[in-house]
Amino acid sequence: GVPLIVDNTVATPVLIKPIDYGADIVVHSLTKYMGGHGTSLGGVIVDGGTFPWADHADRYPMLTRPEPAYHGVVYTEAFGPAAFIARARTVPLRNTGSAISPFNAFLILQGLETLPLRMERHVDNALAVARYLDDHPAVAWVQYAGLPDSPYYELAKKYTNGRPSALLSFGVKGGYEAGVRFYDALKLFKRLVNIGDVRSLAAHPASTTHRQLNEEEQRAAGVTPDMIRLCIGIEHIDDLIADLEQALAASQA
């Protein structure tokens, strides 16, 4: 009696279509890969129309009981399998005003035109960067589902044909200070904490997004002092490797 809802922002429909694997609802942040250029804010809900809301009436009263704000409509009766998305397009839209502007819609539509091409380059570059880091003497560990030693490698092969998008993390030998030196030395990589841009992005979570936490709290959140998160863009791979090489050298100085 519980719908499977999947956030497919990082993979995008190019790499995986969750509804084909049993998801009932899929959400995307259009701000990331879908738009691709970091120029617009947006999001989308895709309802597969597969979940039997009416069979679980007590659990989902907002869909199975009269809606007083809309003349007593019962969404499951009026819209059947589209009950969830029908309500999402009425009550929350009216109450929060979450409607995308025409210009932002235009920018996102432009991004969608090149999404398959961009994702191919994103993933090619990410695989190459992950393999480079995995062999580098200044790198303590690498986490990327496209590498055979990842605990998620078999799942990546099953669901994305071994091409699990372009987010990865790694540890710089030398701990926190080495991580900061690496981060400060980057030139081509943008030191930003968002993801899903055509430009390659890097973050040192311990000194940025999670700096308000102590080390114990950071580790509980999966953040280690040496951790660097990369979101690999579509630049030439030789340029990306060159920037990582000089930054890793600086981290060990």
C-alpha cells in the first residue's frame, strides 16, 4: 500500500527510466542535468498512473475523500489512476504558486534538446576521471558506481548499463588540510556545491556544505575530512585530468 517514488535527477531519463522498473512516481530537478546550464529553477513530477490509491483509501484521504476546496471532488473517483497528479496540479499549485515562468521553461526546453548528447559526454568523462583517480598515488579512495570495486557496480550494470551518471567522490591523502589545499588549487573545476552543470564542479563538503557540523556529525552524514565530491562536466577530458593532476600535486606539498 505504499507507492514507490524515485528521484531520477542524477540519472535522468537518458540513463534510466524508473517507471520501467516498477516506480509509480518519478521526480526530477530540472535545474540540474535536464536544463544543464545552471540558468533556471524548475522541477517536474511524472505520475505513471500505476498505483491503486482507491484500494488504500484510509492511507490516502487527500485523494479518496471529498476535497472541500474544489466542490467536494474525490480525486480517485474523478481521475482514476491519475488521481495523484491531478491533485498535484490543483491544490499545491494553487496554494504555493509553484508554476514555472515562461522564460525558465524556454531555457529548460533548450537544455532538453541536447540532453542525450550531454549525458553521453558527462558519463564518458566521469568514467575516465574515476579511473584516473583510482590509480593516483595521492588518492586514498574513490567512490563511483562505474568502477568494478564499487559495491554498487552490479546495480549500475543492471540499471544503467554500467554508466551511472557523472557524480563521484574521492579522498585526498593527508586528510582535511590536504583536501583544502586540493580544493583551493583547482582552476578549471568550478568550486561550487551544485550539480548537473555542463561545467565540472567540485566541493569539499567538510569545509563547505557541512562545515557547521563537528567531525563526528560529519562522519555520521557520510562526510570525511579528506572527501572531495566531483560533478564531471563536458569539457575535454585532457583538460580535466590536467587540472586534477596539478591540484593533487598541490595537495601533497
